[in-house]
Amino acid sequence: MMKINDNFLKLPGGYLFPEIGRRVRAYTDPKMPLIRLGIGDVTQPLAPAVVEAMKKASAEMGTKEGFRGYCEEKNGAYDWLRFAIANDYKSRGVDIADDEIFVSDGAKSDCGNIGDIFSVDNVVAVCDPVYPVYVDTNAMAGRAGNYVDGKWDNLVYLPCTAENDFFPALPERVPDIIYICSPNNPTGTAATRAQLKVWVDYANAHGSVILYDSAYEAYIQEPDKPHSIFEVEGAKTCAIEFRSFSKTAGFTGNRCAYTVIPKALERGGASLNALWNRRMGTKFNGVAYVIQRAAEACFTPEGKAQIQSTIDFYHENARIISDGLKDAGLTVYGGVNAPYIWFRTPEGYGSWEFFDKLLYDACVVTTPGAGFGPSGEGYIRLTAFGGRDATVEAVERIRKLLK
């Protein structure tokens, strides 16, 4: 008889964001137009340089000479895109070889799929609160154990709270796989070089692997916050880095990202670069030529300037939200090095209770912190990815509600 993967049956409820959508749809008679500052989807259009690159590539595909089928170059990506990415790393003093770069359809996909090259017996550590895909995909694979009293009993939780500046301390139980996200989703905070160095040394000493999600690195403004874990000495022998064009260049609908696995990273006598290359060659046929050309345009001088202008727009949204919530008497974090604002709920409210209050009384859609893990209880996440007028209006509604 056929058997299913019963790890799926252990998952509690649905994924966080569909649950938010369900609650919003259940609110059938809103008092005002809904403003959505919950799911972190971008709203500003693609940079003109990116659009022009897509147009040109599309036209090429309509000619016999310019048509492309499967991409047969290294790691499923065209040389010119991998070289552009490698040069971007070099601009920060990081030497990454082009065959250490794997282009894919999203950092979320890679963060989940990377588990294919690891044994289910590995002990996994996740920051808490955390982006749900890290936890859920390991639960699906059987590494998380059982869900008991709001936690998975085989995961190592690394509390990230206001008391430790939202960056975890080293755990008592040694994990084999360590997820770190910086700038962090959901807290909006970013790690310093000194903080990352502690974890790099720890991973090298114990033979662990750090899975480093830097999808929001383009939002870092403070100079002591590295944009890549490979800026930290020793990281190439213990870390894998995930990056995305989604929040940097507005590619949420275009789907393009990349993962860097140094050839110096080996575990169990095997090259993780080679293992991931084998996995990608078997399960993935590459990102569309048109999209890869669009991604390449992000690294041109025109593309960089235009994308930075959009990032500045979202930074201003973050400032508006942060200042407004502080003025309303809330305790606020993030928003400086990331497009997310993380704030404590008013006394007496849990995360989902205050989510409902904001939805029903202010018609503002947010994300409850409890959805990101046990240490997220008592917090709410807001995104700076909305339009300007909607952002200003949402903050004003929350201010009026609290005052």
C-alpha cells in the first residue's frame, strides 16, 4: 500500500500567511478600505533598466539567432549573470568564484530545498522568532520531531529577544545546521561582524553548517553590519549564503535568486558545492533567459541607481511607520537596516488578539509575531513595502486607535 510522508500530518494548521489571508477574507464588512502591511510583497514597479533588459531579451527570443532553450552553462545560469554577481561580491572585498554561485527561482525555495543534501538525522537550530519556511521545511523532512506545546521537540530554538538585542547566544545543545537571517525577518535587526564571527568560529569548531539568509542585505545602512557572511573570516568553510532579487529589485513576481556555496565547504568528506550542483541539475531546469537578463541589469550602473531609489522609498516608509508608532506610545524595533518594523503589542494583548484589533478597528492588515515562533508572542510585524499614501494612512489609523 502507498504510504504518505506523515511528517506533513504533524504540521500545526496552515502556513502563516495563508492563515492571515483567511482571517482577512472572513472580515466581510470593513469600516474602511483595508490597508495591507502584513505580507512582505513589494509595490513599486521594476527599475527602467530592468524593464528594458527584459524587452530586449524577449525580442531576442523571437528570432532564430537569439532564441535560447535550456541553459547548459555552469550551475544552470549564464556566465554573464554569474560574473555580475561575483563582481558585486568583489566590490565588498569578498572573492567568490563564478562556479560557487547557483541561480534559482527564489531564496525561499533554496532555504527549503537545501535540506535535500543533508541527512534527516542532523540537529537543526533556528532563531526564534524566525521566517516560517526554515521550521516548516525541516518538519516536513522529519528533522523537527513532534509539535508539542507550541514547539518542535527536536529543534534547537535560539531566542532572539529585546534582552539580547534580537541576536542569539550560543546554545547548550550543539546543532549541525544553523539558520541565521540578517537583516532579520521578522525583527528587522541586523547582525554585526563581531556577532557573526562568534557563530562562524563555533560552526567551524563543531563541524556545523550555517545557512545564512541575506535576502534583505540591500537595506543595510549602518557600516558595522556586513552585507554578506563571507565578509567574516572563516565563513567559507562553514557557511552557505542565500540572496534574492525579490526585495532588492522588486522581483517577487519574476522569481530569481542565488545561493553561494564555497568549494572550501566540505562535510563528511564531500563537497557541499558538488552535492548542491548535483541536486540542482536533477531537480531544476534553470531560470528563464529573459529573467536572467533582467537580473543582470540590476548590476549595471543605471540599474543600481534606479534600484537604490526604490530602496530609499521603502526606507522612508519604514521611518514613517517607526516614528508614528513610537509617537503612539509603542516600543518599536527594526526599520533601519531592513524593510520590517517589529513592535510590542499593548499590555494585555497577545499577537493574534492585537492583529484582530488592528484588522477590525483600524482596517490595517499586519503580521502577528506569534506566527514566527514562541518568542514572537507579544509582537507585531509591519512591512514598509506599501505605497506611500497607504503607509501614512495606516500609521494615522493606528495612532488614533491607540490614543
